Amino acid sequence: MKLTITKIAEMAGVSKTTVSRVLNNSGYVSSANRTRIRTIIEEHGYVPDSRAISLSRTRTEIIGLIIPETSGPFYGELLSGVEESLRDKEHFTLIMTFGNDTPLRVRERYISIMRQKRVDGMIIFDPEVDQSTVQEVSRLSIPVVLLNREFPDLPVHSICVDNFRGAVLMMRHLIEHHKYRRIAFISGPADSQDSHDRLRGYRDSIEKSGLSFDESLVFKGDFTRQRASKLFDRIVTKNVDAIFASNDEGALGVLEAARRDSLNGRFLPVVGFDDAVWAQFIQPPLTTVRQPMYQLGRLAGHTITESLSEKVREHVRLTLNTKLVVRRSCGC
């Protein structure tokens, strides 16, 4: 039987990439796997050909991950999902955050990394990325997965959370269960697709319930606690029944402002969107919409590695479901 790099990988219970790393004496391989592979090679007198030796040199085994930040549970869950998925396939993760850079500078940086072939694929969680940037990265012959952004006409994978449906679930609960009629909405950044989709769900639910949509009840936020807290004084002048913040950070800012102002003892229902890890522990526990961030990360990593192995030839378009999580901040 002629021994091949594929057969060695099967016998050792590892990937072909791991065998190639041992042959090239490059890249990380655990001591146990290295010993097992070398034993098989020696026992069978295997002599690698030039194609086997070059296999690992054509790739870096590194996948780039563009993410606004790594702090906090929201992005932490996503990061865990990506890293675990890539680790299963013996790839490393190169993480790049926005930091204090402008969006333009961030995009210049990750496009430069891709042009230099420093990564084999790129997972991009850039909430406000524009079409021209995606067009540019799609031309670089590197697999790309967009998270929570979708450009159907461009040749990139996209995995999104159903933000519209999540907002509808929340509004149905507030309108049908609690009978609230005047519900304020705090949006996110103007260029955020997440914010746009949640606002659509908010407006659609109001109109389908037979209520009148009131533009004055929509307040421009930016997904930060500080901005939502500052908006609170304007919101309460509208005599609202409840406040729907488009993310949990915003809801926390509203709750802090409500505690500060006391509202003469009046309870004002506040809800959010994300289901951050701390949402169940604050007072009152926050009613919110859960995003499957860990699953989003796992699927992103899986899609990239499947693309690299050419098991995925069509561009993936996935939308993940959200879930209403009812606690006490809504009045329940």
C-alpha cells in the first residue's frame, strides 16, 4: 500500500494540515500528535513528495475576526463560538478590534491584511460596513463571512440574526399582554442594520395592531448606556407607557436614569434587546430579546473552514432566530 499524506492523517486521527506541519517542521502541533505522526512515517518509510511539503506553505492556518470590541459578554459569546469552531479544525484566530480608530481606518487595516494574504479567511462583524467595502473584499479571493450584514448581490457568505422578528416578539408582548399603547423606542446608530431592522419591527407591530405610529416616540440613540440615559428626561415628557431600548446597554442607561429621577414612585416598564449575561441580575431583571451569539460565532467559523476545504461552493445565507426572554422590567 502506498502511503499518502491523507492516509497518514487517517491513521493518526488528525487533519492533513497537521501532518503537513510535521513534515515541514512548522506551525503548532501537540507533542502527542507529532510523535504519533513521526512514528507512522518511520514505520512505513514514507518519503513526502513536493506537493505534500508545500501544502502548509500555501496557507497560514489563520482566520481573521473583525469585531468592534472583545470586552463584555455580548462579544465574548461570539468570540468563544468562533474560536472553538476554528480550534476544532486546527486554525488560529487573528482578532482585530475597532479601538479608537475611525470606521474608514479600521476597514483600510483589514483590507490590507487580506491583500497581504496574512489570513486564509475573514469573519467580519462590522455593524456599519458599507457596500463598497464589501465589494472590495469580495474581489480578494479569500473566503469572507459577514455577520449581521447582508449584501445579497455580492459573493460573500452572510449569517444574520433576525432582528426584525425579535422586535416584533417584544412589541407583541408589550401591546397584547400588557396593553401598553404609547411605547417609546430608542434606536441605535444611523448606519446600523441591526437598529434599522429593530425599528422596522417596532413600527410594523404598532401599525398591524391598529395603533397609530408616532414619530415623536422614536429617539435617536447610539447603543450606549450614556446616550440612552441622557434621552430619558425627554422621553418621560411624552407620557409613555413603556420604553423599548434597541439594546440592553441602552435599557440599562434608562433604568439608571429612572432610579436617579425616582419618577415619584411610578414604575416605568423598560425592555431591551440582546440578553447580555448581566440582564438577569440587575434590578428589576431585564425583559429582553436573546441573540444566539455563540451559535453565530460557531456557524461563522464552520462556514469559513468549509469554504477553505471547498465543501461549500454556494454562498451561505443564514438567518438565526431570536427569542423573547420575559423577566420583571416589563411589568410582569
